[in-house]
Amino acid sequence: MHIAILGAGLMGRLLACELLKADHQVSVYEATSEKSPNSCARVAAAMLSPLAESTVTEDSVVLMGLYGLKRWPILLEGLDPKVFFQQKGTIVVWHRQDVHEAKRFRSQLQATSQRIPELPIIQELDKSSLVNIEPSLGEKFKDAIYLPEEGQLDNQQLLHSLQAKIITSGGQLFWDSPKQINQFSPGKPGEPDWIIDCRGLGAREEWTNLRGVRGEILTLHAPMVTLSRPIRLIHPRYPLYIAPKENDTYRVGATEIESDDMSPMSVRSSLELLSAAYSVDSGFAEARIIDMSVQCRPALRDNLPSFNFQNENILQINGLYRHGFLIAPAMLDSAMQIITSGSTKSANKFNIKISQSHIYSS
């Protein structure tokens, strides 16, 4: 089949690579320039933490995240350049004044684990155990929660390697090419057989209940910091995550701001993020700020992902919200199943919403 994909973000690139692997002809149309791409996937920590995210999302997302942890290593095979991937778990810490928030967080994790027994067992760390895993944290925290097997990858490396894979596999990638789905007539002579819309917020004209959720991330070069796995700081107003990447680089961010404002990061936001990072590890005092990034993630009203059929051969994929890298493998394989066999079995397994799903057998 000839398949046209609108949008060269995370889902667009993953789908292009999988479809090319299955010997389909693929054309990808991206509205922005190759020199200044604007995908929200570029502004992310790319943490793969289903249990940690369970406190703010539904069980279906947790199950998709568990699936993704097993699927990501396979998807990364054969990519060149290689992509940083790690599965050393997540450590959750809190300051003394936030102990009640920590208790609430712990109870939420325990409730999720009871509902989904296949999740790794939560581990309580005292100061000695914490020092054994992350020595620098023992200076400021007397206990913590360890979530085994959770992971992360480098989103910038991934997007670069997926782009290279599309080109070397014979796909076409058209930059500065904004397209609307009504510009195509799939199935007619000279037209693609399928249109897959992965434009995120670019699809708001057709998918009117989409909204933007602002995310802000600092990229720091911090040779004095020795954290080796993602850290989450519990805080009642601005919970923080710190994701260590390669070459002493760290991504520091807040989770979400209900706004589709794309203006640069404010002084207040940057001060709060930097102060929170310093409160976790004083080595950040001498860090250098490499980048301050802002993007808006596409979200639907219930903050859950969805497939939508404009007609039999036009599939829209959207609403991945803040869970893009976590749930992308499940969304990818469910979409591939729909496109190649017409089945919604995988989508139903993960409870992914499908509009007009009566077109296909389940």
C-alpha cells in the first residue's frame, strides 16, 4: 500500500518506520522546517514510568506503559545512530515538610499495584539503602520509594535516528509541507491508499476538542551531579522530575500547565525548577543551562489517547498528552494492526478509544 502520514513527530516517525519495514510505500508530510522542527516530542524527558504515572492517569495508560517497557528495546534495535535507553528504575523522594504528600503518593501506588499485580513490587528505601543506590541522595533524604524496572530513553536521539531510518528504508519525508486530510482522496487513482493523521495540535481544525497542555523543560550540563536514574520529587504545587542522560546532561521539568501558551519560559518557572533541582542535589549549583524549552502537548478532555476515523481509510491518532513516549509502542502496534489487517483487537486490549470503530471487526 501507499500510505501518507501527516506529521513527523514521535508517532509519525514510528509508524513510518514500521510500515516501511512491512514493505509499504510511505510519504511523510511535515509542516515545519527540518532546521527548526516543532514536534512536542522534542521537549520531553522521555521517561518510561508506568507506576509513577499511575497517580495521575488511568489503568489503561499503566498497562500500555508496561507493554512499552518490553517493546521499546525491540523498536530501538537496528536504529543508527544508537539511542540511549536505560531501565534502572525510578526513585521518588520528598522533603520533610511534604511527608503527608508522600504518604498519599505511596497509598496511590499501592492501590494501583493491587489492581495490576503484574507491576514490579514497590520498594521502601531507608537512608542506607538509598545511599547504596544513589549515594548523593543520602545527603538530603532519609528515605525514599524505589520503583524497579522503570526506564527512560533520549528523545532527541530517538527522533534523529527514526528520521535517518525512514530515509535509508526508502521513505519520503517532505518538510515545509503542511497538509490537511481533506487534500487527499484515499483509494482513488494516483492517491494514497491510507491517510494517517499524526499532527497533534495541528489537527485541531478537524478534531475540535483537542487542547494544548504546556510543558517546560530545562536541559542542564552538570558534571558535579552523579545521579544515574530518573528522580521524582514530590511537592504539592510543582512536582519535579530529573532525568539523567548521557555526557553529564540532565533534563529537569515540571509535569503540566493547563495552557496552550507557547511563549518562552518565565523567570518564575525557571527559578522554581532550578531551586527544586538544587534541593535534590547541590551539585546543580554549578550546572550550566544548555536549553530552556517549552511545548504544548495535545490532550483530549479525559487526557487519554484516541483513534478517530474520518472515513474508512483516514485514521487520526491523537491525545497522547504527557504520556507520549510511555504509550507510543502500544499506540503504534494497535494502529499497525488496524491498518494492515483491519482488526481492533490490540486497541481494545488497551482500552484505546476508537470513533467509528464499527467499520472494523474487533
